Amino acid sequence: MCGIVGFVGSEQAAPILLDGLARLEYRGYDSAGVAVVSEQHELQVRKAKGRLQALSDAIHGGADLKGCIGMGHTRWATHGAPSEVNSHPHVSAGGKFAVIHNGIIENYVEIKEFLISQGVRFKSETDTEVVAQLLEFYYHECHDFFEAVGRVLRRIEGAYALGMLCADCPDRIIAARKDAPLLLGYGDGCTFLASDATAIIRHTRDVAYMEDGEVAVLTADGIRVYNALSQPVEKEHHRIDWEVSAAEKGGYQHFMLKEIMEQPEALRRAIFPRIRDGKIALGGMKLTNAQIRDFSRIFIVACGSSYHVGMIGKYNLEHLLHRSVEVCLASEFRYSDPIVDEHTLVIVISQSGETLDTMAALREAKKRGAYILSIVNVVGSSIARESDDVLYTWAGPEIAVATTKAYSTQLAVLDMIGLYFGEVLGTVDPAEYGEVVAELQKLPEKMEALLGRCDDIPKYAAEYFNHNSVFFIGRNLDYALGLEGSLKLKEISYIHSEAYASGELKHGTISLIEDGTLVIALGTYAPLFDKAMSNVVEVKARGADVLALTTESHAKEMAKTVENVLTIPDTARLLLPSLGVVPLQLFSYYVALQRGCDIDKPRNLAKSVTVE
Ligand code: F6R
């Protein structure tokens, strides 16, 4: 959610912070702020409601704030409306401490009441301000910044990535982490703090990931890290291996379009190294064949689009493994008293690797003895680190809030898990195995061809962008694909949209279909094509405007009933959603463009949901 960046060195901090925040803005964008320590050791804090540009303009690109140590924050509001006063950094009443925070302080009300009873006056409605005020309160008792931080951390409950400045210790930032991502960057004569690497990669690729309970003291000379018992910790350093350009727009109007176009390349990275001599080879996976045979239950757990990948995975894995697979929303799984034991495999899917509900579900499953195999994009993220096994999607940084290339690569990796397990269990038909592996290898090329001939999509977007309600219908894999198509459309274009299993229409929803209702009919899944057509006829008979999606081999048949038809290349049945999602992504993109929406930063949303 919120973005955090900190810098300590010998260069001017403010421009570095603004640049870092610009790269983090996708994490939250309702307000932003910076705090820079002046040469006179004063905390200079500036904030602005709205996009980062407002803050940057207010401080003339950083020129107004002189000083070589500081931190910045871009906010996604949880407690308190988006406003200047609620934005971070929060400053203590006596002006000694500035704090930036990502997460939620759950017991803030109780602490706030206590501090008010001690005469402390609060300015904002946020949970974060209690950290700044509490720091000052304890500092008055102990006169030691580090010790005051320790006391605060023992008092607060909840999730946090914190950056803290103290006017009396103008050479350092103290950072702390619990259940919210935070990494440390090591530069030449300078150090960094960031919620993700995109913020600092222009300056350093040498990073360390903070663990829960750790506290870090950043100075220009280096970073000292302590565990929850205040014992020094040696951090393992990691090298960020993607290029700065991967997190830039590269000539595209939006990150979303760039990331849609990057999908073939991302798929090559996810698939090609995992196929050897016609066989799936999940290199680096620790799971043994004996363990795979031992699992009696399989869950897939995720949120949002990653959950939709899981929905497709359920169909494909059940088909390949002849076992039942339960797919669960992480936010439900964690509170559902799931039947999980040491013979259970939980496949966790997450682009960011930081989604709080997914993380909590992972921990719950682990506590109950399950084996955790995760599919993650962000290398070194919390979910990746806490899993027993991780398969990375290698999609590269995904900046647009609406996921595209992460979805496609997650799907490919899940299909590969299905094929691999199916072979170990002896449940997959060898001919189908060979066909799907061959088609996986052709997938990037087919997707490239598909992307090259989607010119009619802007035309359909122009025709339909004024609709205010849309239904996606489909059966089996097309239903699961429809869930993703519908989410894409609603999140970036703000059009109300629902996805239904076509067979369910007659059980209630069809009453909503009237003259001119837009129905996006998905008919890519060949075994149920005829049934899909019956549903198309039904909605058309009630006046629906239908836009259909099918395969090249069924296009003619579809065109007999529907005028507007999008087609995808034919491929193995299991892989149809991997191609089918592309026109749906592009349709949402162009509809949102027509409606003048802020495509990369849709309202109320943020990438990486690190609050419950
Ligand atoms: C939708 C979208 C979200 C995420 C969800 C899970 O376009 O991006 O629905 O899929 O928030 O996020 P991760 O995969 O990071 O756990």
C-alpha cells in the first residue's frame, strides 16, 4: 500500500526522495510528504494532498528543502481521509520526531487516549501519529532515540514498516518492520530505505530485506540491524538484477499497456527455463516425488486476480491430477478453520509477495502443518521467504495497479506445476502432456501474434464505453476467465461488471438482461462451445448487445449469431485462458482510455495490499 523511501548520504536528499516516491506512487497516491533534516538540525516537513506532482511543485522539485538526510511517503488512506494533515510524515507535538508508516497500528485508539490523558495534542485522525507522539513521550523519559524506538515497538500492535527521524540525532534514520515490506539499500557513502526496490534501483542494486521484528539504524557510513532482542544481526545482501528501464514506461502512454505488451517476453522467462527435452523441470523446487504422492489435499490460496489464476488452476489441476483442489480467497481461508494438516499442499499465489491476507493465510496453513509452495513475482518478498518452496514468475516489475503480465505468468507456472505433479502421480495422459508442453513453448509466440492483430479492440471500446453495466458469461475455464475480465474492466473503467457461469443465468441473473445490456460472451472452451452458444442466443433474445470471444476455429460458427467477435489462436484446451485474457485486458484498457480514467492508478486502489 503506502510507499516509503529514505536516504542518508552527502547529496541533497529531497530530489532523491521525490524521484523514489515517483517510482512508488503506484503503491498509494492520495497524498504525499517528505521530511528532510536541515544543516541546522531542524526537521523540515512538507506534505500535499493528491498526486505527488502537487508536493513536488510545492517544494520546487525538492530545491526548497536543503539537507542530506530525509524520508518520503506516498499514502493510501486507511485511518483518516486523504488530506494534508493526515498525510505522512507525522510530526510529534514537540517537533522532535517525524514518522512515516505503512500498515495499521491496531491499538492506536488506546494509545491515543493514554497520550491525550498525558496532555499530548493530536493533529490528525491517523493511527500513525501515535507513533510520533509516543516516541517523543518515551524520549522524554530515556533521552535515547534507539531506546525510545524499542519502547514504542513494545507498545504498539499491528503491522508496520516505519521510518523515523529525530531532530536530536540528525545523522540517522531508524527503521522497523513487522508484517509490512521494507528493504535496505547500500550505496557508495549513502544508505537507503524503501518499501520496494523500484524506489532506489537508480542508486543501488545492493539490498537487504528486513525481517519482522528487526530494527535498522541507517547512517551515511552504513546500516546496523538489530533483532527484536536488540542483538546485532548480519544481513544477507541481495543484488537486484532487473534494469531501471523495466520500471519505466518506455514510450507507452501507460504502464498497463506496456505490461500487456510485455507478456510474451515475460512468458518466455517463466516457461522456457522450465522445459527440458519436452519435460517440465521445476529447477530449484525442493518438493520430492514422495511428498507429492503423499498429499491428500490441495488448496490454492490467493486474492484478486491471483485468486482468478487459482480458479483456472482448479479446473486444470483437477483434470491433470484427478484430485480435488480447493481454491480459496486468502481473506476467507485464514478465518475459516480450514481442514489442513501435514498431508496438505497449499499453493499460494501472489504477484507482490506482500499481500497481507495471503501472508496470513500462508502462516495459518503452515501452523497447521501444510507444505507451502508459492508462485510469486517479487523476488525476496515476504511470501517467497516464508514459503517452503517458491517458483518465481520472473515477470519483472509490475507497476500498473491492474495486474496483467503477473497474471499470465502465474497461470503458466501453475499449469507447469499441474503437468509436473501429473507426471509424478501418473495421472496425466502422456499425449495430452506432450501437447500441452509443446503448446506452452508456442504460447509466447502465439500471444505475440495475437497482440499484433488486436486492432479492432479500440473500435469495440469506442462502441461500448458508455455502458454502465456489463456481464461476462462463460462455462468452465471461460467462467474463470470471465472473472478476471470482469475485474479488469471494473477496476480501471469503474463500469459495474459481473462474471457468471453461463449455466447460472437462468437461476436469477437473466432478469437483469434487457435491451442494450452489454454481455461479453466467452466461448473459447471447445468442449462446451455449443452450450455457450445456447446462452448467447438466450441473452440476445432478451435484447443484449453481445461481444463474443472465441477461438479461430470457432469464429465462423460464432459469427452466425454474433456480429462482434474477438478471436484468439487455437491452443491446448488448458491454455486457452492464457490467450483469452489478452483481448479482455486490452478491451478494459481501451474502455478506460475512452472514459478518461486514470488507468495506472485507479481510484481507491493501490498495488500490494498490505492491510487487511
Ligand atoms: C487486480 C489486482 C489485484 C491483485 C490482488 C492480489 O488487477 O492486481 O486483484 O491480484 O490484490 O495481489 P498479489 O498478487 O500481489 O497478492
